[in-house]
Amino acid sequence: MNTLSDTPPVLRFAPSPNGLLHLGHAYSALITEHWAKKIGGQWLLRIEDIDMERSKPEFVEAIFDDLSWLGLSWPEPVLFQSKRFDIYKSAAQKLRTMGLLYPCFCSRKEIKANARDETDPDGAPVYPGTCKHLPKDQISQHLQQNKPVQYRLNMEKAVAKTGMLTFTTAQPAPMDRPKINYARPARWGDVVIQRKGTPTSYHLSVVVDDAEQNITHITRGRDLQTATDIHVLLQFLLGLNTPVYTFHKLILDKETAKLSKSKGSTSLQSLRQTGWTAQTVRTHLGF
Ligand code: GLU
């Protein structure tokens, strides 16, 4: 598939407002800005707020504040994923029409109980396929009883449709050194495309929006490198372009654990309160 090399470079920083930004986010935002400048492109800000329980308006405000404090600016309007559920629904519908989605009524507990010995690249059990061949009447019965439902991708069928897929990775400094990589989506099993109570998932929304915003280059942490397999697959199935990817290093805390909002890693806000300046952050991160 075309990698958009003929269109002006557009990058994005796409945080989820479910906590305060920390140094890892600052690094990701700064490397995005750095690469955008280097290749004569622009970068966009996208708020990935599909998780209505964890996303909070105060965290959205904090994202704007922290990024501005870092000296970053971005074009308006900012895209909010929470305003685009209908669009994700249509994309899911496209996959459904291709016969690639099936309803799954399993709870986490059931999945764990039936799990085989296989784990996905994130270490979670690969979905054992319990609901893959549910008879139609059983599906209708569960739906009528309002049993919580999520929709999974039939990975076997999907992969059979696409054949072998590749994507390009490149390094911002020194620029380029492009490398062709094989996507290996099958190792993820039947991933969730529409979550319980949400007409989408991270994988679906990110792919739809990267295309919508004509993103040509994606800068994201190495922790999302393997998930890119799924994104490349969805791009192919939905007829969307595949951007060039850069997977940047992760900023680790003292215990060499990945920084994470949920673990309460030191936020940019609290660093600021203890006297860090934007320049301290930039220097600390090597910019
Ligand atoms: N929203 C994702 C996060 O905050 C990152 C999105 C991406 O780079 O694909 O982890």
C-alpha cells in the first residue's frame, strides 16, 4: 500500500486524558515536534478519549497546559475521539459486512478460565475463541437479554484476506534509514474491535483517525510497536494508507519501570511545582 511519501508530512501526538502527563509523554511530544520540523511537516494534537470512564475534562485541560508550558503549539481544532463514535461505528460496520466481526459475550474471568497456553505480545491470554462459532439463536438470546457484548475480529479470516503485510519504520535522527517490517497480527488472536459499552476500541479509532487526519508519520513509544501489527492489518482491510512509523525509546523511572499514569509516575505538573522549567525537561530528555 502507498506510504503517502508524496503528501506533505503530518505527524500527531495523541495522548489519552486519563491521568496527568509525565516525562514519557513529554518525550513523545517533543520527538514528534522534532521530527515534524526535521522533515518540514506539521504535527497535530489528538485527544484519545474513547474511555468515557477514565477520561476526565481536567486531564484534557492539563494536557493543553503542559504542552503549552513545554513551548509546543499545534493547529486548531484539536480532534476529540469522543465526538466521533458514529464514524468508528461505520468503520466497524464495514468490517462486519466483510464477515470479519463476531459478537463475544465472555467475561474476563471466563476468558482466563478457558485460556490456552498462548499469550499475546502484551502478555494477556490470547482469546480462546469461545464465542467464535456461537449459533445464531444463542446470539439473539444473549442480545435480547442485554448481555454485555463486544465485537472481535476473526483474525484467521482477516489474515487470509490480506496475505503478508509490511510497513516501513524510519529513524528521525539521523533522518530516514527506512526499514521494511513484516506485520504479524496473527499473534494477537481475535482482538476486540468494539468494546463493551463503546462502539470502538483503541485499535479501530487510532487507525480511522490517522487516516482522517492524513497522518504520514507516526511517532510512538516502543511499547506500541507490536500493536502496530493490528493497525497495519486494519488499514489494509479498511482501504486506508499505512503511515511510516518511528518507535521511540521509553523514558524509564528509577526502577527502570516504564512510566505510566496509572502507576502515578511523577507528572510534569508536579515537576513544574518543584521548580523544573520547560528547558530543564528538554535538557533532561536530550532536546
Ligand atoms: N493514546 C495512546 C496513548 O496515550 C497513544 C496513541 C498512539 O500513539 O497510537 O498511549
